[in-house]
Amino acid sequence: KVYYPVKVRKNALASEKRFVKAVDDISFSIRQGETFGLVGESGCGKSTTGKTIVRLLKPTGGQVLFEGQDIFAEGKKSDLSQKIQIIFQDPYSSLDPRFTVGRCIAEPMRVHKMGTAKEQEERVRSLMHDVGLRPEAYTKYPHEFSGGQRQRIGVARALALNPSLIVCDEPVSALD
């Protein structure tokens, strides 16, 4: 469950606290190697569910289990951020405009101290090729690309750590 608190004005002096139930009573399991699709109308909580799975939101109630353990238990954050990645719905706001494409994709590897700078560059260039980005994109900035190309950058970044689980929040909606 994920509920958002909202204040409802009763009158000029008093307000009442209520909740918007973004996600309420959802349950599913995903096995290794399986692709799972969550379908629903706009505003039904699909993105909220995905953001909760990657720990960007904390559930109001219930559990999120990954490899049999509650991901919100103490001491789990650093271990899980490498194993679970997300491809965001909006490629415009999910990339740092101050970073080159190469740095955007390499950033998760830098954070987790994976490989040398040369190994990271090789991995980034390989990922760029895999998602259909030209080699010269490495030194350019996100604003120089179309929405579809930016989404490809986000896909490459999510793959950089070779995660066990990738949460895709409408990952192909902006692709060319």
C-alpha cells in the first residue's frame, strides 16, 4: 500500500487529514527470467508501484520482498541499489543535464566502484552500441538528443550494473 496524505479544508480555521490511496492491496510475484507487465488506466498506481519496488517511495503498509527479504529492512539499501534498477518514464527529467551521455551511463558504475575508468568507458560504449546510440554520443549532453535517444540513454544506464531486476516505467513511450 502507498497512501499520500492530503489536507482537506473543513473551514477557514480547520482542516482534516485524509489520504489518496495511490496503491492499495496489490500483490504479485516475479520469478527469475520472467517478464511481468502491470497494466491499468492512467493514475491507477503503476508508476507508484514501480518507484516503491526500487525504493524511491516507502510503502504505507505491506512488504516488498526481493530474493526472499524485505527490501525496506535496515541495511538493505546499498546491496539492493545495485541489483534493482529502473528505466524512468520521462527521459527529460531522469538525466542530469550537466553530465555527458558517457557520464550519465557510467554514473551507477562510479557510485558502486565497479571497474577502472577504462573498464567503465568500455562498458558504456558497449551499452551505447547495444541500445542504438552512435559512438560520438559519448561526449554530448542530453539536451542534444531527441526524447527517444534520451530514453535509450536511460535504458543503457539501467543496464550498466547488470541488475537482477529492471523496473520499466513505460520505457518505450518516448522511443523513436
